[in-house]
Amino acid sequence: MNKIYPSAAAALEGIVRDGQLIAVGGFGLCGIPEALIDALQASGKKDLTVISNNAGVDGFGLGKLLNTRQVKKMISSYVGENKEFERQYLAGELELEFTPQGTLAEKLRAGGAGIPAFFTRTGVGTIVAEGKEVREFNGHPHVLEAALNPEVSLIKADVADTSGNLRFRRTARNFNPNVAMAGRVTVVEVERVVALGEIDPDDVHLPGIFVHRIVVNANPEKRIEQRTVRKA
């Protein structure tokens, strides 16, 4: 089966729709699928619930979808760096399901592993636990967290082979593998595609069974969220 698509728009064709639950990989602006986010914006799909560690910055990454008011709800662990996110949330225009970062990663990992829910001590006694079952284990209360199973996952990797086996580049791996495994349909944006067998089996970070569609973006912008340099 050919998994390679000629453009990001073609890779999303027929799988995205209004009101969908979509997960997007990345951490800040590191390892985000820039071309796929642009294609999602151009699709005009709206009322989306987006699972992502954060929502990009104003005018870049997922921030673009906020500007066009395509996102109804964010499931995130960090919401700084984005004034439009703040404005929409405080104005009651955007729903937010605040989720501790480790819990968010585990909710995605559990979704990919077929685990429907798990107990964790994180969030007990806070607004995170409101409305959720709390049970005691080993003398400590734990809150029940449900797994996440997005209908579509959009991720970024460095290299794919033609079967969709992936290799990520250093810290750009971040949430991407968990997001990929959780999605019912996963689309990956890569900088290059190689022949099957060119990635050594020991270097495969994510097996191709989790990847359904591949698009090449050879020259992503890779914007730096906050450039910090030493004073001269």
C-alpha cells in the first residue's frame, strides 16, 4: 500500500471533518507538523477539539487555527506564549481541559496501548480531579484518568521509509510517538523518505504499523520559540 501523498492537503483529504478530535505532536514549536497544520487551516474544518501539549504561538503552529477560530476546545498541559489563546479562553470563546503534562503523555500512550483508563496520584485534590473517580492505593488517593483516542493524529518526524517506519530527530521526538500510536489515522510529515531497509531496525523509533499517510516537507521553517543567547 502506498502511504506517500504528494502534498499535505492531499494527505488530509477525506479524513478530517468538522467537530473532530485531533491530536498534534510537538512541544512548544519543536517537532510540530508545520505543513499539516497549514493544510488543516486551509481545509476550513471547524469546531475541532485539539489534543496538544500547547497551542503554538500567536500566528504560528496551532496558533494559526486559533486565529481562524477553527478550534472549539484544547486539551493541553501548557497554555502560555499565546495571547490569542488567553484572550479566547478568558472571553469564554474557547474551552480548555487542563491536563498535567505527564498525565497527558500517559493518556495518549494508554490510548495507543488499548488501555481505557488508569489511576494516578497527579492532580488529586485539585481542579484536575473534579468530577473524576478517586480511589485509594497503598494509602494514597489516586484519580482515574481516561485514555485519549483521537480520530486523526498529525505528527512530525525526521525520516520515514516507504512503509512508514520513522526516525525522529533528538528532542523533536517529544510527544510525537505517543500521539501517533493513539490516533485511529496517523499522518506524518517528514523531511525525507528513504527506501525500505535504509533505516537500520535498531534506529526505528516508531514502527510503520502506526503510520497511515506520509507527506514530505523538506524545508520546514523550524521557528525558535524563545531565542536565549548569552550577553556579549
